[in-house]
Amino acid sequence: MLKRTLGKNGLEVSALGLGCMGLSFGYGPATEKNDAIRLIRTAFERGVTFFDTAEVYGPFVNEELVGEALAPIRDQVVIATKFGFQDGDSKKPMDSRPERIRAVAEASLKRLKTDRIDLFYQHRVDPNVPMEDVAGTVKDLIREGKVKHFGLSEAGEQSIRRAHAVQPVAALQSEYSLWWREPEHKVMPVLEELGIGFVPFSPLGKGFLTGAIDERTSFDQSDFRAMVPRFTQESRKANAGLVDVLGRLADGKSATRAQIALAWLLAQKPWIVPIPGTTKLSRLDENVGAASVELSAGDLAAIEAALNEIQVVGDRYPAQWQQRVDR
Ligand SMILES: NC(=O)c1ccc[n+]([C@@H]2O[C@H](COP(=O)([O-])OP(=O)(O)OC[C@H]3O[C@@H](n4cnc5c(N)ncnc54)[C@H](OP(=O)(O)O)[C@@H]3O)[C@@H](O)[C@H]2O)c1
């Protein structure tokens, strides 16, 4: 798979990464450990060198899984993880106090079975800790060799600028996909100006854009989509038109919807690296195949025109989480 570079300090990764969250957390019961390890190692065999996890996925167990799976190939891959929630619990408030960042770094290094974190993201901006203090703490960790690169997630324009002024930011990880294009307005111009890479999460719209989810789908209690306004039954019914349009575009390219969704992201900027997640080997192959799907200017224009006809229904987060993003 072709490589892309995130930021200006030479962080080279495969054009598509692997989001590992869903193997342990967020989308229903965890995948059996040996199967999850096999999936992660198969991704590497298919050319993926960029693996995404976080302290809060599990919590903790996803980092342990990623560490174990990648230990034999540690020097050939880039591992990204995240700090920033109290006690590593995503239901609790933010906590990016310097002492907490340091403690997470030490614990994550152990769980990941490694001596350095290649990319350490602040998971959400903490309104109680000045960004300069966060960036300064990560800068110290970089100086100590424990961290290689600094990242932010769902940060707004001013936070990105303040962080970057203290410690160059290699990548912003935020939601971006065919049905969530908000970053195009304010954030992506800042990334382009400062030379920061963009790692879109939920690039398949949490599965919806692939056509695998419809109004008849029911979600497990531990599947957070059950709480997301965009995934209510009414929203899924209302948004089915988007799936239909993507199906027609995909058929025209002899590709799948998932591949169109990923190829579209790759076509937006050369500094974009999506991190689709899956628990299934067949879907891994399908998603990796997106790196070889070329969209022409005509294809992109057709997608744009089709999207302009569609009004996506439902917020991407429940109200209590909405306040944590774009600050
Ligand atoms: N920074 C943040 O705040 C944040 C937030 C969310 C996610 N993330 C990261 O981003 C990664 C990816 O995001 P995501 O997992 O939310 O969403 P995603 O990649 O858009 O979608 C994942 C969902 O799509 C399904 N899927 C994957 N490939 C498919 C295919 N080819 N056909 C049909 N269904 C397919 C998966 O189900 P199966 O497992 O059944 O295939 C899973 O339910 C996560 O793993 C995590 O590392 C970060």
C-alpha cells in the first residue's frame, strides 16, 4: 500500500490505517482475543502500518490487545494512542492535567509493550487545562523519547493553533466522511496552512455508509450507536437514500460502497489517512482494497452532485457528548 506523511516531522504511515476500537469497545461485544490478534496481524500483511487505539477503549484492554498483536512487528508499524479522560473512562470528564498525561503515557507504554508511543493524541480538548500546558507536557515526553509525535482529536481551530505553537502537531483525528463534512469549513484550511495531517475517524459513517445497516438493524446494549441520534430507526430510514446513491456510484466503479467512501476521503487531500475499523477479515480485505480505487475528477464531481441532493438526518452525537467536540 502507498504511504502518506502526517505532519512535517516525517511520520510516514500506510495510506489507510486500522481503527482497532471496535475489536474491544463501542460496537457490541468484544471480538475473541485470538481472532482480534489475527485481524490486526492480517492488516499488517495487507500493507497496513498504522494502528489506532486509546486508553479509553475497553478501557485499557484495547491497548493491551494492540500491543500483543503488534509486538512481533513493532519496529515496522506506527502505533497511535490517546489520553485525556479521567481514570481512562470516556463517561467521565476530561482530564489532561500534566501529571495525568504523564501517568497515562507510562501506563500506555506498558500495555502496548513498547518503549515509545509513535503518536500520542489528546482525545478531547480539556476546558480546564490550557492547551499550552498539554502541548508542553507532550513536548517533554517527546524530549524524553517516550513519545514520537503529538496529535489532537476533535479540536477546534484555536486549540490547534495554540497547541502547534508549543509543539508541532503531526495529526488531527476527527470525524470526517461522506456524511460528516463539517471539518472542511474551518479545520481543514488550518491543517493545510500549518502542515498538519488529518486522520478521519468513523470514515465509513460507523458502518452506515457501507449499506450493512438499515432501518431493521437492532443494536446490542453495549453498542453506542443505540444512543446516537443519527442511528435512530427514523434517521436510518431517512438516510437510506444516501446508501442508495452510494450503491449506484459504487456499481459504476465496480467497487463497494465502503471502498467509495474511503477512496473519496483519500482523494480529498494527500495528507489524509482514514482509519476504518472492522472485526471481520473479509471486510478488512474490502477496505484495504479502497487504496487501489482511483476516483477521477468526473467521479468526484458526480459524488459531489449526488451528495448535494441529500439532506442527512440526525446529529452525530447525543447532546451530552456534543459539547466535547470542536473546542
Ligand atoms: N478520536 C475519536 O474520538 C474516535 C472516535 C471514534 C472512532 N475512533 C477511531 O476510528 C476508528 C474507526 O472509526 P469507527 O470504528 O467509529 O467507524 P467506521 O470505521 O466508520 O465503521 C466501523 C463499523 O463499520 C463496519 N464495517 C467496517 N468495514 C465494513 C465493510 N467493508 N462493510 C460493512 N461494514 C463495515 C464495522 O463492523 P464490523 O466490525 O462488523 O465489520 C463497524 O461497525 C475506530 O476504530 C477508532 O480507532 C476515534
